[in-house]
Amino acid sequence: QPCCMLPTGGMHMADMDKMAKDRLGPLLARVGLGLVVVYHAYGRITHGGGSAWHFSMPPTAQLLYCWAELFAGLFVILGMHCRIACGVLILLTGLSIWLDYSANPLAQPISRLEAPWLFYCLLLTVLLVGAGEWALTIGMARGKSKPRPPSQSGIRAA
């Protein structure tokens, strides 16, 4: 038995690395992030029907914010249009930071900024990595896209 084979199952370490990198890692990051987002959105929705959780936002804006946050979180968990959902969450989180710390966000104690910045880092990670291979892709093409000929890819032949 080769040294790079596991004794149970016969999976190569390279295959395990690819599975962790392309499937398991993005899935865990996506689901963890999405659960936190959905939890926060649910708390906002149940607080006064979603329109009474922030003192400086109009009720309609609060309602739109928390429902957008809830649906974006669900999309992230499922992996549906994950990058778009992360983009929406980045904008919402930026709006939240701006509203809460608008006087001078960088003058806040690090303990108040630590959680939002860690959240931003995870959002950017999922945005850049994408949903991974274990994602719900209803109505979207599965698998790798085929390379296009140079005439269709926007690259000019020399």
C-alpha cells in the first residue's frame, strides 16, 4: 500500500486536499456565515416586525434591510448566487457600520470593531472563493465552463 493512501477507503491525500479545498472548506465557511446572518436578520425581524430595531433608520429602510439580510443569508447557506448575496451583505454591513459608528469608526475601541471586521473578512473570503462544489445551483449550469475560442473570448489573435 503506497504511503499516500489512507488505510480506510483508499483515498489519496491529493484527493482529500482537493475535496477539503473545493468542497468542504467553502461549505463550512458558507454555512457558518449564513447561519450568523440569518440569526441576526431573524432577531431584527422579530423585533417590532423588522421596522423598529434601529433608532436612526426609517421603518421602511429597516424592513428592507432585515429582509434583504435574511434572504442573502439563506442564499449564502444554499450556495445560490453566493457571490451576489455576499456582495449584498458587504453593502449592508458597511451601511450598519456607517450608521453605528458614523462619527469616526476608526476612533472606536478595537473591541467594538473586532467583530464587524472579522465578519467583513469572512464575507470577502466567501465572495472571492465562491460557493464551492457543494452548492445548490438551480437553473445554473453545473460543472466547469468550456473554454471559448479566442474570437469569442475577447482575446485578439496576434
